[in-house]
Amino acid sequence: MAAFGPFAKETTLDFSQFEEGLFLISGDTGAGKTTLFDAISFALYDVSSGSLRDPTMLRSDFASPHEETFVSFTFEHNRQRYTVRRSPRYMRPKQKGEGMTVQNPMVQLTLPDGTVHDSLTQTNLEIIDILGMDANQFKQIVMIAQGEFLKLLNSSSQDRSLIFQKIFDTTIYQQIQTKLKNKELGVKAQLDTIQAELSNQRDTFDFVQEDVANLPLVDFLDFVDSHIKSLKKNIEVETLNLSQKRAEHTELVKTLTKAQYFEADKASLRQKKYNLDVLLNQSKEIATRESVFKKRKQYKETVEPAFITWEAALQRTQSYQNKLEENGNSTKELNERHQSLLEQKPEYDRYKQESQNLKNQIKEIQDKINDYAILDDQLKQFNDSEVKTKNTQIEIETVKTKIESTKKDILAFHTLKDTLNKEGERLQKYQFDLEKIQAQKEALIQEVSHHRDIQKLKENLKPLQEKFNENSQKLQEIHHEFGNYELNFYRQQAGILASSLTDNAPCPVCGSLEHPNPASIEDETLSKEGLDRLARKKNELSETISQDTLLIQEIKTKIETETQRLKYHSLQEVTEFLKQLQIQEGAHLKTIEDITTSNIAHQNSVKQLENSPDKLELLEKNLSVLLDDRTTQIARLESLDTQIQNQRKILKYKTKDEANNTIDGLQKQVFEFDRKSENYDNELTKLVAKISHVEGQRGTLNETLTTSQTELNGHYDLLTQAMNYAGINTLDEYIQHRKEDYNFDVEEEYIKTYHDSVKQHQQSIQELETRNKEVVLPSSQDIEIQITSLINDINQREKELQSNSKSLDAIEHNFTKITNLIVTMKVLEKEYEEVVLLSQTANGNLRGKDKISLEHYVQAAYFEFVIEAANKRLKTMSQGQYELIRQVEAANKGSRSGLDLDVFDNYTGKSRSVKSLSGGESFKASLSLALGLSDVIQEHSGVVSVDAMFIDEGFGTLDDNSLNQAMRALNDLAGSTKMVGIISHVQDLKNQIDQQIIVTKDQSGSDIKLKTA
């Protein structure tokens, strides 16, 4: 820790140097012994170990203004190591400029796997989850601080329940209570729903009269059942009548169908006779078409085959003639080409001579090609050196540019750092302002809550006041009615008494012997029971008004109390101010986000530019090296240029490539001359062979043509004979006949269709005349009128039947629903009886029983273990005088019980409250209780594991004997596996405990030193 409490400088306390057992923290008053506990509590929970020290008070007054305040605490829990580093809120000097600024609280929690949390809220939750206890429970179990040592001893039953719930993980029993309560409420809600549904279902039977509707449920259901049976009987009769009408309708439809068929046959017969007449009128045209068809069919069967054969022979003969003509043309062209080639022979001989001359030139150049290789090598070296020189020059220019850019970066680096400092101060100002705005907003939210509470109280008050006024009016009326009834009753009693008076007999009331005006009986219906009934009604209403008066006064008091807490007169005023604060908060958050984003960008830029001075120095060194390299490269270029010029003086070409290019050019010319000569020779040889082949083909074609002409004449004779047989005079006449468009299939089908149609019409007419010869039926129109009337009757009956059936279905549905609801209600009533008993038992709500819930009951069992373990030490420390005992019953049946604590005095044989113990006795009792709790925690599988305990003061209240007894108890507790730290001024403890942390102080602050065993 550093700049923390009285410790100005950074101070380290290593508990690992101590062995398990007791250790003492001693020192002068105000030196900072308790501050060590504060440091541990602050690091873990962001609070001090005592309730009087706020974290904002932990900044050291001895530290320099620039010293950071922090605590770093490393601890092991369940064999896992954790480190938490935390800083409180405090004022520090501004990093730039004058004045102070707020250093916001910071935290950093490092988990065993290396994960780091830096959120205040998340870290606080993580610590509670790791240790299994919050700050208050930590101070009552592990670190019992000054002023809070007795809290565990004197806690209420409810407070102990919260402590034990976390320590012994009894939340599951609370969940059982909640689930049982929810089950109870759920079943009750279901019962209420079913009862409401039953009432609603009774209203759905609109046929029920008012006197029946008010019958008991069983009688009501009997009435509905009778109505259902009556409806069913009526529906059966209606269904039978409807079936008879439908059968009648079916027979009529059959008769209508027959009539329609008969009328259709008569119409069809008339149409078919008409169609037959039309067909018979076409018979002459059909006969003519049949004659033409037969003649054309004869042509097709006799002349057509001979014509096709002759036509094919004619086409072959013409083909051979065309080929013979083409052969003659080809022979002429080939001879002309042959003569042309013979005339070109001198030119191709010259090509062969030129090719030989060029081959001689190529050999002469190739003999000197090695000298060109030397020149090429010199040229390559020159070019490489020239490229290097140019690249060096480019690098020089690049480095010069980078040097200028780096100088600008250095200037920008200093500018950005100044900007970051200014923006940091601006960010802190906005964060500080934002915290103030958020605090104001939270206060306004509370203000809104108070306004709404008042509004709700006023809303609750209004119906109460209305009810109060109404009851007050009723009470006045009852008072008046009671007074009149009472007066008349007593008059009646006097009249009854007077009726028995006789003259000269003493009156039992006044003793008079004369009775001049005896009382008379005015109303014989008045009775003592009626008077008592009115009195009870008056008293009950008076009691109700009294209770309402108390409730109204209580609400008014709450309204007045809440109103006094208000700072603003109206909810609208608070809401408007809250909206303004929300706008300001949003603006501040946006500004903080913008500044943070800008700062991140600037920080990245600064990080990128912070090495600029070193970069500048490196660049200047590189520039010097490059300038030296350029001077050397220029000298090398001048030397190579001289060598190249000398070599070129003895060679015809400038380079080896130029010589090779010349050779390539000459070789191409040689190739072209040789190619032309070779092509000429090949073409001449092929041409001679082709001329010989064509002349041989000509003889073959002459022989084939002669044979083909003989065949053509024979086929023409056969064609002439066929035409003569068919009556065709000339070939042109037949060819003209063939050109005419005549479709044999279509014509044949047309003639056949005509004859089939005539035959079908004749057969249909005969069938229709035979089928309807003796049929007699009414007209279809008359039958349709009967069917329409019958259908209307059937539809009306169906509607009535459907309406009655629908009504019956609805009644039966609702009747079934009611019966099902009754069955469900009975099941739920049985279930409710069971669950309400369980819920009331688990939640401690049984009337006349202790108000102890299931969770309290389980916690009470744990508490018994704690008390038993505590009494082992308390008996020793009190020499057998005291034992702690748990209150079995609460002071009254209406309060919770189970975790209240008393002390039993074995000397007097009486029990009393633990709060009646003296200071020393309370210390021993609370210490025993804390130690007993530690024992039980280790023995049970709760979520808390305690391996260390710290006790701050309290031993000064003990006498020597009690102190020795307490020390034995603490040594037994620590044993060889735990550490127990004690803060005390008692000298005897310094002598008894070897392991010590000694805290000293001077004008510069406090310091510590360790004393080990």
C-alpha cells in the first residue's frame, strides 16, 4: 500500500512470513494498526473495516501531493491465487498547469487464469462471488472491527437470517417457501376463476326463467338436463319428417330425369331426320367424286412406277455428260499450267545461286562471334553500373524526403503531446461534472418516487374517506333508529306492566295505589332480540368507523411525512428538471466519448511518432553512406566506357546481338530462296502426274456414258407402253397431270365418312322411334314446379332442425363445461386444502404457532450447531457460568422467531438477553460465537471457507484469568492450519504471542516491522 492512512510511503506486509497460528498487531495509539485491516477490507470491498471510516478518508495526509494512493492485496482462496489493486477517490495536482483535480477510483482484479477485470461494479460482484460473503458479512465473520465486534452477538433474528443464508447456502429453502406460496396463490386463483366461470356459465342458459336461475346448483343442473332430453325428442321427430320429405324429393327428381330424356329424344329424332335428308341430297356429287378417285388411282398404280424409273435413268445420263465435260476443261487448264512452270525455270535457278552466296556471308560473321561476346560483357557491366548509380541517386532523394518528413513528425509529436495534456484536463472536468449531474439525477429520481408515493396514498385515501362519510351517515341513521326502537320498546314494557295493574293494588314500579293514566301497548312486534340486534349493528359500524379513522389518519401522516421530504412542489417541476438533467447527461456523455475517441487517436499518433528523433539520426547516416557509394559508381562507369570504345573500333557490328541479328536476317533470306526453289520442283512433279491421271479418267467416262444412254432408251419404251394403256397420249400430258394437287387419303376418307354418316343417321332414327313408341309422361316444367315447392319446404324444415340442433349442442356444451368445472373445482379444493397447509407451515403463517419459516427452521438447526460450538469456549472463558441458548418461542405469536439469542446463567439458573451482559462478558460471548461460527462453517458444505480471522481490540476489557482463557480458545481455533490476527495494546499479549506486526509512527508517517517466531 502507498499514501494510505498514516502510511505515506509504499509499504509491503508479507503474511507468508508467519506460520499458522496467532499473530499480534501492536503499536502506539493512532499509529495505524486498524489501517492494516482497513487496507484489506478496502482492497476487497471498497469499504473500510469499520463503519465510521469512509473510503474517501483513506488518503494519507503525510504523502506528497503527487504520490499515488493505492492498496494491492494478494490472497489465496480454495488453493487459487487472486490479486486486487484498488485506489480511492482523492484530489491530486493537475498534470499540467496549476490547481487540483479529482482522481477517480480505480480497481484491477487479476484472476488465477490471468483474466483482468477493471470495472468497479464487476469487481465488487466477483469478490462477493469468490469469497461467498459481502462486506457486512465479512466484518462479522472474518474481520471483526472496532465498534462492530458485538454485531453478530446482538443481531436481530432477521439480520442473522441474512448472514446464515449466505454462509450456509439456505436459499434453496427460501425458494421452496416461495414455490409453495406461489402454488397456494395459483390454486386459489384457479378456484376463484372456476367459481366465476361457473357463475358466468349459468347465465348462458337463456331459456331459464329467473326463479329457476336462482335454484341451487344441483337442482339447476337437473332442470337443464330435463330440458336437453325434451329437445332431443323434438329433434328426433323433426328428423323423421325431414327424411320422408327428402325421399319424396328423390322420386320427383327421378321422374323429371325421365321426362327430360323423353323430350330430348323427340328433339334429337327431328334433327336426325333433317340431317339425313341433307345427306341424301349430296349423293350425285359423291358419285362423281368416286369416279374421279378410281381413275386417278389407276394412273398411280400403272404409269407412275415407269415414269419414276425413266426419270432416274435420265438424271444418271445427264450426270455422266456433265462429268465428261468437266474432265475436258480440267485437262486444258493443267496443260496451260505446265507450260507456265517451264517458262519460270531460269528465275528459280537464280534463287539457288543467291542462297549459296548468303551462306558464305553467314560463315564469315560466325568466325568472329567470340569477339562480340567480350564487347557484350563490357556493355552489360556498363549498364549494370549505370542502373546502380541511378538507383543510388533515387535512394539519396528518397532519404532526403524522409529526413524532411521526419523533422515534421518531430514537430507534430510535440504538438500532439500538448494537445493530449489539454484534452486530459478537459476530460476530467467533464467527468467530474457528469458525476455531479448523475448524483442530481438520482436524487430527482428519488424525488419522483416520493411524489408518486404521495399520489398513490392520496388515491388510496379518497375511497377510504368516501367510505368513512358513508358509514358515518349510516351510523347516524342507526343511532336514530336505535333510539326510537329503544324508547318504543320500553313503552311497550310499561304497557305490558300497566296491563296487569288493579285498583288499590300497589304499582311494582312506584308503589302507588291509584293508576289514573296507565301506559298502553302501542306496538306488540318490538322485542329484546330486535333491540340487541340493532345495538350490535350500531357497535359493529362504530368499530368499522374507528378502524377507518385510524387508517385515514395513518395515511394522512404518511402523506405529511413524505411531503416534508419533498424539495419541489410538483411532479411536473421535478420531471422537467429531470429531463434537463438527462439532456445535460447525454451531452456530457457524448462530449466525453468524443474526447476519449480523439485522445485514443492522438495517443496512437504519439506512439507512432515517439521514435522520430532516432529515425532522423539513422536516416542522416544512411544519406552519408549513399553519397560515398555514388562517387565510387561514377568512376567505374567512366572506366568501362573507355574499354567499350576501343573494342568497337576493331568490329564491324556494335554488339554480339547485332551480329547475331544480321546472321538471323541472312538465314531467313537463305530459307526463303531454298523454300521457293523446293516448292517449284514439287509443284512441277505433281502437275505432270495429275495430267496423266485426268487423261486416263476421260476414256472411262466415255464408256459409262454409252451404257447409260442405252438403258435410258429402254426405260422410255416401257413408259410409253404404260401411258398408252392408261389412255395418256403424250409425256407432257402426264407430267401436267402429276403437277395437279390431289390428296388420295383425304378424298378416300371424305367418301367413306359420307357413307358412314348416312348409315348412322338411319340406325339412330330407327332406335329413337322404337324406344319412345309407347312412352307417356307429364311435362318436365310441371315436375320442376312440384320439386321447387318441395325444396322450399325441405329447406325450411332443415333450418328449423339446424337451429334446434345448434341450440341443443350449445346447451349440452355448456352443461358439460359446467359439470367438468365442478369436477375440476372439487379436485382443486382438495389440492388447495393440502397446499395451503404446506405453504403456511413452510412460510411460518400457521395461526397460533411460532412464526418460523422453513428457511429459519433450517438456519435454526445450523444456529444450534454454532451455539454448541460457541459454548465449548464460552464455558471455559466464563468458568462454566454462561451458556448461549436459542429462543425457542418469540415474545408473541405474531412475530418471526427461530434465530433470537439468550444467555443462560448457570449460577442463577435463569436465562436473560445477551444484551444484558457486561462489556467483558459480551466480548467473551461474541468471541465464542464468532469462533463457533468458524468451526461450523468448516464442518458443513456452505459456500464460505474461512482460513483466517482478524480481531480488532476488546481484550482490554478482560481480567488476567479471562484473558488466558480467551488465548487458549484462540490457540485451539488457529491450530496448525489457520491464522488468527489480533490488534491489542495489552502487554500480556505481547509477551505471549511470538509472531507480531509492530506499527510505529513519527512526524513523516507510520511504518511496520515484522517479528517472527
